[in-house]
Amino acid sequence: MDIRKISIGPDYKNGAMHYIVGQRILNEIYEIHLIKYDSSNNLCIYIINKKNEVVLWKQFSSTMPISIEFNIDY
């Protein structure tokens, strides 16, 4: 299943950081391209620039409080 959005932090409404696939970031030079788990069960956020170069931007360990929202396309 594809991950659409993650929220990092213990308080979802008041202080969690929210990351959404397609969200423009870093002065709109980059866009969140993909959110997925790596082989060590860390949650990774990959970004893409205007030259279509994809790089790992952030990585969160499984000990962080994380809320995950999946894509539901039927």
C-alpha cells in the first residue's frame, strides 16, 4: 500500500510535523516524491527536484510516534 501522509510527533493536532506526497518544500524547489519503509524498518521521505533527481531527505526510526495515512484508490 502506498503511504500518502505521515505525521511525526506525540501530539497530532498541536505540534506534529505533517508530510504529504506531492507537497512542495524547501522554497518550492523540491517536492515530496515518496514515503516508504527501508530495510531497517525506518520511515524514509524521498524528495525530487525540478531536474527529476530523487534523494533521501529525512529518515525516522520506528521509535518515533508516527501516524500514517495510506492512499485509498478504488
